[in-house]
Amino acid sequence: MKLHVLAAAMALLATGPAQAAKAPPKGVELYAMDCGRLTMENADGYADDGAYKGRKATMVVPCYLVRHPKGDLIWDTGVPQAIADMPNHAAPGGVVVTRKLTDQLKELDLTPADIEFLSVSHSHFDHIGNAGLFAGSTWIVDADERAHAFRPAARSSAQQFAAYSALETAKTVLIEGEASYDVFGDKSVTVIQAPGHTPGHAVLLVRLKSGPVLLTGDMWHIADSRPNRRVPRFNSNREQSLKSMDMVEALAKETKARVVLQHVPEDFDSLPKFPQPLR
């Protein structure tokens, strides 16, 4: 009997920490992961009124993990993590990655295979760059954005397309029209359509115990773009962009949400430092 008890105790010690780390949380948790930095000498493209002509800018490239008692969601996946293996952790164009997304997940004893849901604000390279790692997850995506991601012009950029091409056959939940999508069925995590930057751009509303948080994708890239309602030159539709800005502002006011401009370093740095979550 004593040997049996000892063996059971040793087995518990061997497996206990991993099981505890993988155990679902009791409530909703939001983790902010640093998936890269973008530095540019001229941010002119980020405002079609010329406000940023000749202005330098540094942007954070975040990935977010939402943990829920019913599963995990990755929101935005950053630039390709293989950049971290390049000399100086840098790629042409001012892109630097010092920590891989998979390494950060590993700190929580998670792998991409453990993630039930994937959603991205849109299909630009700095948001979908590691999405192929989550082809085993259920992809939640606006129907227009999926079509945009797999259009001929997107396929022609072979290297960028390869980063997410595996999603073409992934289990997919398509969001049609202007509908929102309640990820876990309890209104705690909602994908909300906010087109204009791309045809199916979306934002994410996460209701935490400490209060709602609104992750705004590329609604605004630079802090003063928000109060000045600046629209990047490369947005797919200017009128839609302004309409979506108004919608997001109304939603933030209605829910009293903390608005996170995803590319703004100050907004990212105001969140708990990984691996600590916001609850």
C-alpha cells in the first residue's frame, strides 16, 4: 500500500504542473504578447491628409491570447516568427522579432495545437504572419476578409501567402454581412465587424472581471490618428473606415471599454507584462 501511494504521488508530481498550467481558467483572461516591432523613417502612408509626411514611427506588433473556461482564442498572430532566427532578429523593412509566438505560448505550457479558436483583425502580413501555425484551430473570419485573403493578388505574394495558406482548408466559421460573433456563447468575447481598413476588418471586445477591453486592430495605427480621425492612404474604403471609427467609438462609450490601439507601444505597455494576464 505504501509503495502504491508513493507511486501515485510521484506520478502526480510528474504530471501535476503541466496539467495545472493547461487547466482552463476560472474566468476570462487576456494575455498581451510582443510579436515584433516595426520602425519606419516616413509614416506618410498612415494618414491621407499628409499629417505624417516625413515623420518617424515605431509600432508594436502584438498577438493576444484570450483564455476562457471553454477554450482559448488567439487574436492576431504578428509577423512571421522566423524573423527571430535572422541576423539581428531583423528583416528588411524595419521589422524586428525578438521573441517567438510559440515560445511565449510555451511559457503557459501551450502549443498551437492546444488553441481552439483563431481570429485576426484582418489579413495584412503583420496580423496573419503566423496564422498557419493554427490551421488546426477553428478560424473565425468575416466572409469578405476570407475572400480578400485568398484573392489572386494575395496569392501572388508567395512568401506572405505561405504564412497562412493552410487556413484555406481549416475548419472555418464565416461571419456574414454586418453580424458580430459571440465566440463562447456568453457575450464575454465578441468579434465585431469594422470594415474599411480592409473589406472584412474586425475588432474584438473582451469582457473581463476588471472591465471590458476593446482590441481595435488597425482602426488607428498612431495615437493621434484616433482624435483626428485619420485614415491611412492604403485603406480599402475611406467612407467605411470613418463609419467604422464612429461605430467603435460608440461601442466604447456604451460599454465603457478600455480602448487598445494595437500598434501603439504605450497602449501595449499599459497592459500586464507577459506572462501576467489581465483579468
